[in-house]
Amino acid sequence: MKIAIIYHSQGGNTKKVAQLIAEGAKISEAIEVAAMSIGRLDEEFINEAKAVIFGCPTYYGTFSWQMKKWFDTTKIDLEGKLGSVFATENYLGGGADVAELGLIGHMLIRGMLVYSAGCAKAGPITHYGAVTIKDGDEWQQRRARLLGKRVAEKAWELFAAGQ
Ligand SMILES: Cc1cc2nc3c(=O)[nH]c(=O)nc-3n(C[C@H](O)[C@H](O)[C@H](O)COP(=O)(O)O)c2cc1C
């Protein structure tokens, strides 16, 4: 089963977090994870992926315009895929939650199934998704890995278990 992580990153923070999420999502040999920037997408991999996790920096309190442009213009079919989100910001309260909700809106419109585990599992809570200040302190990075793991477990349960 394939899991794609699609991110926009100008300065490298979001790319680093994408890699942490990828580490967390690699829960077994049967799962292939690829993190890719919106400028260098492997469309075949995304088409085959059962889950897609999106991430970007917070710009002016919401998700980056580059990510918005990507969602507004992509022809990639995301329907029925499990989706989740992460966002980076410079300051606590800088708008990463709003950025994530904006991404989630696009994902719903594309017909994705949105999941983060939220507070349904024993802590730490993954809430709307993973948030880090820049590329995160140790705790934030742990949460990012955990989001990847939780999404991979849910995707396996939905799409692969028992097949
Ligand atoms: C145009 C612009 C607007 C930004 N606006 C915010 C903001 O509103 N809140 C915030 O906390 N950080 C803001 N930042 C900081 C970035 O969200 C943060 O540094 C992020 O981790 C950058 O990700 P990257 O290194 O992957 O590009 C802004 C950065 C830029 C370039």
C-alpha cells in the first residue's frame, strides 16, 4: 500500500516535517511512503496511493498561496483517498490551525476522507493534524511522526487489512 506526502516548502522547515511524517507512516514493509514537493510530484505514485498527507507553511495566518494554487489547478483525482494535514508556522498562534482547516476544506471538496485521530487515541493528541514551529522541537516532531503512524494504521485498516 502506498502513502504519499505532498508538501510546499520554501525554506525547508515543512520539507523536514514531511520527512518525519514519512518515517512515522512506514509502519511495515508492506507500506511504501514517498514525500514529494508540489513542484516535483510523482503522479503515478499519487494515483496509486490510498492515503495522501498534505503540508505547507502558514502564510499570513492561513495556508500558503502556492498550496492554494496547487489545489485550485491540479487534475489529480483524490476521490476516496484517506487524507490528513500538517502545517508549520513561526510563532505559537501564527495560524497553522487555520492553515490546516483550509487544506481540509479543499480535501473534502476533492472527495477525500479526512482523518487525524484527533483526541480519539491516548495522547499526544493529533488534533487537526501536526503543527510545528519552524521544523519543530522534540515534542512537536514526535507528534508529526505519530500523525504519520496513525494515518498509515487507519489506511491499512480501511484499504488493506483482510485482503
Ligand atoms: C510570506 C510569509 C508569510 C508568513 N506568515 C506567517 C504567519 O502568518 N504566521 C506564522 O507563524 N508564520 C508565518 N510565516 C513563517 C512560515 O510559516 C514558517 O517559517 C514556515 O515554517 C516556513 O516553512 P518552509 O521553511 O517550509 O518554507 C510566514 C512566512 C512567509 C514567507
